[in-house]
Amino acid sequence: GVLYVWASSLAEEQDPALIGNWTNPEDKLELQSNGDATESSGMFESWHTVGTDIYFEDEEYIYKFRYSLVDDILFLAPYDDDELSENDCIAYLQGLDGESTSYFNDRIEEAESNGKFPDWCKP
């Protein structure tokens, strides 16, 4: 029993690099160290990571995304029936700067021109 609890605690964790506020012109996401999550649409309540995947949960559903953190940009692409939906990839900037459309677009264009987009992100 103790081994199972220990192994499951290793499987689900919060990537410390993701803790904080993430924004884009349409959305604000707050990821807390205790696993709580607040998203501007109120879609989910908690989060955890397993490898390169991040899971968001509400009372009824678990939403699975692939994620990559590149500098100050969080890239997320949802899974649809275990298939990565690369065309639905979205990005957030760390902090509140992403709320500005011009700053967000400039930062994303800079990342794209520097080759810093994940190969699975095709927005």
C-alpha cells in the first residue's frame, strides 16, 4: 500500500515552472502550487502534469493537453481521443503581459522566427 501511494505521488505532480499566471489576449490562467487552477472561462478547477502532458480537471471531466514551456511561453495542444490536435495549439505568456494583443503577437512572432515553436504546435 505504501509503495502504491509513493508511486502514484510520483506520477501526478505540478511542474514548478508552470506555477503562476499565464495570459493571452483572450484568456487568463492561474496555476497554483497546491494543484488548484483558475481559468477565466471557469472551465476547470485543478491541474497536474505527467511527463509532457498537463491535465486540467473539473467536477466531471479531465482535459488532457501536451505542453511545452519555451522561455516565457506556455504552448498547449489538446488531445482528442488520444490524438494530439496540433492545429488547436494555443499559447500563453508568463505573467500579465500576454493580455496586450500587440505584445502577445510580437512575442509569438519573435518565438516563431527564432525557431522556438514546438514542432507539434501548428496554430
